[in-house]
Amino acid sequence: MSQDGAYGPEFKVDYYGSGDKFNPIDHNYDFHTFPQRVGWELNDSTSVLTKNGELSNDRILDFNQFLQSWLFFGLLATVLCDPKWDPEDFILDQNTSIHTKNLPDYLTRWEERESNDQTHKGRIARTLRMIKAEVALIKAQKIVLKYCSSEEEKDTIKGPEAVDPHLSLALMVLGETLTNAKSKIVERVGFNVRGWHGDANEGWGTPSCVIKKMEESGWCKRTIYMLRGQLRSHVRHSIFDRGILLIAETQATSLLSVYKVHTFDATFKGHDKCTWEACILKSTGDDGKYKTKHHPTCVSHGNPEGQGCRMIGPEIEGMNGVVQIIEDGYVPLLEHRKVKLNGKDDWEVYPIRRQKFQDYATISHVWADGYGNPFTNKLWQCQLEFFFSLLDTTIPAKMPSLKCKLFWIDTLVIPVDKKYEVQRKKAIEQINDVFTSAKYTIVVDNALTEMSSGDNYESTAMKILASGWMRRLWTLQEAYLSKRLLFAFKGKDVRNLDDLEEMYPQASHILTSNIPTTARNYFHNLLGGDRKNRIHEVPTANNYALLASIWRAAQWRVGRREHETLALATMLNLDYRDRPAFARVGLPTDITTTLKKSEHHDLEAMMKELWLLLDETSPGSIPSGIIFLPGKRMTTPGFGWAPESWMSGQKVDYPDPLSTMVSAAKLDRDKGLLVQYPGILLHAQNPNSILGTSQKPIQFPVDSTLLEFYEVEHADRSEVAKGTFLERALDLAIILCRPKPRDLAEIALLVEIRREITQRGIGIQGSSKTYEVFIVRRVKIKRVTGLGQLSEWMGYVHQASHEDDKFICGELLDSDQKWYVDGYPNPIAPSIRPPASALPTILEQPREVSIPILDAEASGNKQSWLGGLSSIQKLMFQRTAHKSQMGETGNEISSLEARNGVDSDQFGVGKSPKRSQTIA
């Protein structure tokens, strides 16, 4: 909710009247039974609303009228429980529209009521009120997400159940505001009841009307997409439920806020051809080549001949030139000096050798803004004059201690001429030292320099978050390495990041909005906390947490893939000089030619070297949660767990797998990544029934009580049609990102077990198992309740002998189960397939199968007494019996391979090795 309680004139929300008005004083009006009273039935399992056929049409509220009465007025009354409740406080303009201008007063009174009564009786009453509020908020959120949110994963609901976009926005903003206020009150009054805090809050959805307005205003579609992802990325409010971090997300409110702070002084030009997948705005001329731009204030701005402005750059060659300075092992800094040019006073820039403890500033920019030059180390005079005014006048006027005469900018001091390839690489290797040693870094972004910074924390923070500078990978490492970070806004408006962050505690204290907390995404995406620790040399508690932070910050950045590993290695101060895969990396620009297909293999080799460098330099630094992340994965054996790129640009799953980690991962170059996570073994006669090519979720129990069922479905639509491996897979399992999934779908991995390792200590009878697995696909898993799935599952039990049965059971594993995780070997391009001994195919590894293939005699002998066992017992016995047979003969494997049409010698591999390996 905006702090003035208004949605803005462009988002006016009509008042539909309330026919049968929600009245909390009347005990007949309960929030949970209200839908039935006005002609609607709610399916609690699916959140589907249908008309009640028992009521006449004249008694059934119109859908928009019903939702407004129930989820706006009804939710307000139920959550606030205010004795002074009056629905007229939220209606204006002669009963034509609704608003929330009076909500701050209600929230203040709510906090006062909960804080004042500290008696035992009062605490019990408060606990019950908070639980009732949480239950109502969770139910309302599910309805709003289903009917009001505009998501790329689902189709828009049309027809009688279509919700007015402005009403949808109002319901989302109200829900997020009440959720945020409740979280803050909980923190302040000390309410703490395990399991009743709602730690699974994904925000209340994406408002289509705000997205539409942003597009109409000329916003880049790619920027909108990234903002949607960032603002839904589990913004955390610092409340703990005995170790469980509570979440108060405000995606709809934040999108509305970021749109409104850009309404008055922001202009968006040149993005009309951008797509959701890519921003194609580049600084190019009519010939398609990169064009160094003039500053908007230049007298020759827009003049193709550049009359009145000249190109200026430092001396590159010669004894005092940039190249020689780099050759001598120094960092070239720049100084502007007054000179006589054609008899007139003028100035030039001169390179000098950086000395110890010398003050200088670095300039951070993006090439798309026109501050680069791939052809020569020069910039337009007007650009340099703008930089000098910042360094010599604007910044010292506000921060006298930061005056610097010397500066560094990549465009002028990293040689671009091909004959200086060696010196260019050395200059790039200096970047870490350049930024860590600089007195400050000034950020120059074209959009920011055209806007005022704003008069409050969230306004400034939202503008930085939405800037083009925040979208580049190179600028991330420049920000992380800088001691001080300044942002140039319009005119003489310059903001210091440290000063801005001092405003956050007070800004985030208000009950009416969580926008400051959401806006602080910019700070986290600049690795703010980790950056402070680096500056003050505070030891990192664990290296994998730092890597997780860098991943979160990098995933919404863009840049050329061939520069990605170099930027990351530079930021992490990894010594990559003796790594051949890095040898072909050049100058980080946006205008290099597109990679040839044959060079894409080099990208993966570079990424592999990066992971190896991390593991060698800092063992235990790889975050185990990385196995759950979306996007394409590497195909190199032993690295199939690793994403192809850190710049995934994909939304964060629930729960954030990088936040649920309890230990670091260990890298094994052959087996994959060793992680510890809970899991579920899946037992099924027909493995292809486990998702296969079907979009329909599967359900299964995990013990003989049949009281706990789980539902699993595809996490990514793009993988629904991929059934290649599932059609041939035998043993399948699910790796969970945390124990005991709840009723909100959680991200998990469906994997194929290719080998089982049994480990035990000398003289100890107990043993543990480690599974070597291939990733099949990402899935979502949730707990389901009710009798429907039980009756359906029992139906599968009765037809379990059918070839196409869907009889599936689960077997829960310990929370510290160990897994070696890898991806499937690439079945394409046999010319580059590794030797057979190094890369066995998925069907050449023996494994335990869910239902063994027995010969006729064995089957007949066991049939007589197996009939007396329950279906689950039969399944478990057959699985165990098959294990023992596997040690005696390989007939079952041969039979299985034949049934799948696979020759065991197809890839030149001999007999399969044993299924399990015992390590004493």
C-alpha cells in the first residue's frame, strides 16, 4: 500500500456495493462461511470457486462484488478485529470507489491493542487472534493468486469469473499490507507459536494493470520481467520462528511503487523493440556499429559530424603511455591538465603511474549508455567534462573528504588495439586491485542522471534497483569491490550508498508498508552485507553463504557469456592466469562478435575451471542448494549439477534453495556434487508413470498408515514433454530441499539412482548409504490431505498387476541423506563422448528395480505366499529379494536391457559393475 493509501488516479477501484454486506458484528457473518451465504462454494483443496446451485440467481453476488465484499471488507474486518470498524472508512466519492487512506489508523490501533494487554489472559487471547488472522490471510492469498494474479505460468481467467484488474490490484495490495503489518506486530509483541506464522508467503501476485501501464510508458520489457522476478524473490522480514525465517513479501505493492516513483521525471526511450527475453537497446549508429555518445548537454548532441566537440584520450604508446605503465606492473590512472591547443586554453588527459596510498576515483558505467569505445581509447570531450564536474565540484561540495583529482575508467586505460592483447589481459587482471584500492566509485547511469534521487529511502532505492546499471554483471563486481559507492542523479544530486542505508531502519519501521524492505533488494543485489564484511575484513561465517549471495545478485544481471566467468573470477579474486580456458577472454564490451557454435564448448570449459578454482581455493564454498536452481545445466560429466550460467534470470523458487542449506557441498570430479538432503525413494512397477510425459501430478503415501500423502508435479513447463530418460529409468527418488514439505508446493529434484554405496566403520554393525544420481528434472512437491487421494490410490492397488498401473509408494529417507548429484551424460555428438570406462550410460549401471523381472519358475514358487501380504509388503519384499538376486546373477539386468531395447555392449562397455560397493 502506498503511504497515502491511494492507488493513483490511473488505478481507481470501483465500489461494487455489497448487496449482502459483510458484517463482522453479526455472528452469522463468518469469514470462512461467507461465500456460501452469498451463493458461492469454495473447494479448499483447489481454491476453486463455483456458484451454489441451491440459491436463486438474484441471491448470488456478482463475482467482482463478491470478492470485494469478502476479500476486501471481510478480510479487513476479520484480521483487524477493530471495535471501531466501519466499512464507510474505506469508501469515498459518494460510494463510487474504495481506498485505504484510513488504514494506517486502524493498523496503529491494532498494534496498540496487541501491545497493551500483557496479562496471561491477554496473551492467550492475542495468540488466538493472530492464529485466526493468519488462517484468513492464507485462505485469501490462495484465492487472490488463483483469480487475480497475472503470471506467465497460467492463462488469464475469462468469463463471469474474470476479476477487474483494478480490483485485483486492490486485493493484492491490501493482502500484502495486512500480512506485513501482522509480521511486524508479531515481532514487536513477541508472539511465538510454532507452525502458526505462515513461513510460506510468496506475495499476493502480479497486477496486470501495473504491468500494462509500465509497457505503455515505454519501459523495457526485459527490465519489467527482471523486476517481477526480483520483487518476488522472497524478500525477508527479520522475524524468526525458533529458527524459521518469516517472510513478508510485497510483489504487487512494490511493482506499483516502482512504477509510481518513475512516473514524474523518468523517460524511457528506445525500448520499443525489446522483448521479455532480451533488451536490445544498444549504443549503435546507422551502420550497426557501436557508437560512443555525446553527453545530453553537449552543444553538438545529435550532430553526426560532432562539430564543437572532440575526442580526447590518454597517450597509449610511448615511454609514459598506458601500455608501458601496464608493462611495468603499474595501474594507469588519469589526470586532466590545462594545455594550450591552437593558441587557446584547453585541456587533455594524461596517464600516470599509480603510487601507494594514492587517492583516486573509479567510474562505473555500462557500455549500452554510450560511455565505451571499442575502436580507440578515447571519449567525447563533453563526457569527460561531465566526469570532471562530478569529481572536482559536485562530489566535494557534498562530501569534502572525497575530493580526488585522479580517476580510472576502463574505456581509456584498457588498451583496445589488437596488437596490445597481452597488455589488455594484464589490465583486466588489475581490475580487482583497481576498485578495492580506489577512494570511491561513482556510478554513472543515463537514466539516473535524468532523475532526481527522491525525498525518501524507498524512492531512491527503487530507482537504483530499476536502473540499467543494476543489470550488468561487470558492474556487480565493481560495486562489490568498491570501498564507497556513490550514485550520480540529475544535476548536482549525488547519493552515497552508506548514507542511504542509514535511512533504512526508520523507513522500515512503519506498519503501513513493506516497500522499504522490498526496495532494499538493490542493496542485497549489490552484495551490501558481504561488501561491508570485505571492506572491514570481517571473516565470513561460511564461504558457501557468500557464494549463494553472489549467485542471487548475479542471476538478474546480463552480459556476454564469454565474459561471465572472468567477471566472477575477478570479483572473487581467483588467480586464473594459468588456466588455459581463460586465455581467450578479451575486453569486456557489448559489441564483440557473436560466438561461433564451435566456441560454445569453450564457455563450458571456462565455467568448469571456475568451479574447480573455487573448490581448490576455498574448499567447501560451493552452496549445496545450487542443485535445485532453474535453467540449463552443464553437460560435462561430474558437473551436470552446475547451471550453465549464473545469469539465469529466472524467478526464485519456494523455498529459496540457497536459504535452506545446512552444510556445504563437496565436489568430486567424477561422481558429481556431494550434498546432504532429505529425500524420498519412489517404488513403482512402471517408472514411466512417475510424471513421464504427462502434465498430471502424481500422488503417493510414504508409510503404511496411509495418512501422509505427497503430490509431485513438473516445476518447469518446458520439461513436460521430455520423457526420454523416464521411459528407461529404473530406480527413481526425490531429493527434498528440506524435510517434510508442507501444503505449499516446494522445489525438489526428481533423480535416477545409478549406484548405491554402502559405508560402515570398522567394527561397527550399522551402515549408511550414499546414492549416486542423475538429475531427471526439477519438480514441485507438497503435502496433500483428504480422502480423495486415498481412494484413488487404493484403486491403483487393486489394478497393480496391469502393465500401465500408477501404483506408486514413497519411502522417506533421513534428513542427512548423502547424494552424489550429476546430470545425464550428453547422448548427442558421439565424436566427443568420453571413453566408455569413464562415462557409463544410464542403462549400463545395474540398479535396484521396483518390481523385479522373475523367470516363470521363480515367479510360480513365490506366488502362493505373496498373496497373503499387503500390496506395500509385496512391493518391499520383491525389491529386497531382487537385491539379493542382483549379487548372484546378471540375468535380470540382461532381461531388463533387452526389454528396453538396449544392448549392453552398445557403447563398447563390458559387463556392468556391481550395484553396490561396500567400504569398510
